[in-house]
Amino acid sequence: MNNAARRLLLRTVMWVGVPILLVLAGYWYVGPVFGPRIAVKFLENTSEGAERGATNQAASQNPEAKPRS
């Protein structure tokens, strides 16, 4: 592999791989907090999503309420 091909491959990996790794690292960092909230919005039309949404809403109105596991 000559230098031009190696340089092109390195630039491609940097411009494609680094943003993907940043997105994955960001999801790993905030996913446990925001992931369930986003999932409830997508599941609102199902019984499970409505139940979780009601539980989250009750917990936000009553801070002493413990969510069911």
C-alpha cells in the first residue's frame, strides 16, 4: 500500500469512525438517563408504555412514590 492510499484510508477512518465513536460514547453516557424517557414516548400507544408513563407521571408528582420494578 503506497503512502497516498494509506493517507486516504486514515482520513476516511478519522472522518467516519471518530463521529460514530463519539455518538456511541455519548449514548453510553446519557443513555441510562434519557433512554427510558425516549422509549416511553415511543411506547405510549401500548399498554406497557402507558403503564410506565403513568408510573413516571405519578412519581414526578409525588416524590415519595417508589416506581415499580
